[in-house]
Amino acid sequence: MKTYHITLQGQDYTICLRSYSVEINGTRYKIRSLPARKLLFLTMEVDLPISGAHVMLVSGLWSMELVVDGVMLRTGKPYTPIGKIPVWAYVVSALNLAQIMNGAVGGVLAVLGIFLTLRLSTSENLAPALRVLLSIAYLVVSWAAVFALAFLLVSSGTIYY
């Protein structure tokens, strides 16, 4: 359970993040019942019912992060809204989605690739060319890993074709 203490317009708030819920000053809200912005099937931003500021939870790779008035609370860096995704990110995400035909391993790599591409595409800490390069590099490496795994299984005699 992650706990944040913030002060907005002179009023203190205690925000506790739990699995599938958030507790604000003792009142528990289910995350699915709060307004959220999704991309494809991934929940990326969840608005919290706090007046006086725009407070939201943003999905990170391993956990949710708190953003207050456009600033990430943990790092202090500005947050880029997920609505500013460029067209190239949708193209690379669609190519990542094609990995689902590679079974369970491909499905996991597809979801991870889509998430990383969407997050990288909105990161202002990286140069635009580097964002594109990293997204395409992940795509190439993940496809190569799937083909290498298939080759190893076939060449070892574990799978017969």
C-alpha cells in the first residue's frame, strides 16, 4: 500500500493506493468507478475526486503514480497527458498487437510493447527520434525473441512440425 500526503488550498489529503481501490481521507473508492482515460484496453489515467486541483493516478510500468496539477508527485517532473500520442505510436502499437498470434509469450510481449510504446511516445524527457528508435527496437527485439524461442524448440526436437 502506497500512501501520499498532499496539501491543496490549505486542506490536507491522505491518499492510500490499494489494489483496485484508492482511499482519500478515509473514504474508499473503487478505481473502476472513477472517471478514466483508456487507450485500446489499457487504463492510463484515473481522475480522483479532489476539489481545488486536478489530481489523477497514472499507470506506470509497475505501479500507479500520483499527478497533481500536471506534476508527477514522486519525481517532480511535468506529466504529459496521454491524449498527446503521435500517429507513429499507434502504428507501432498495432504492430506489437500482431504478436498475439504467437501465443501466450507473444501476448505478454504485445501488451508490454503497447504499454511501453504509448508511454515512450509521450515522454518529454527523450528526443522524438530516440522515442521512435526505442519503440521500434523493442518491436524488433521482441519478434526476434519469439522466433529464436520457436527455433530452439524445433531444433531441440521438443516440437515436431
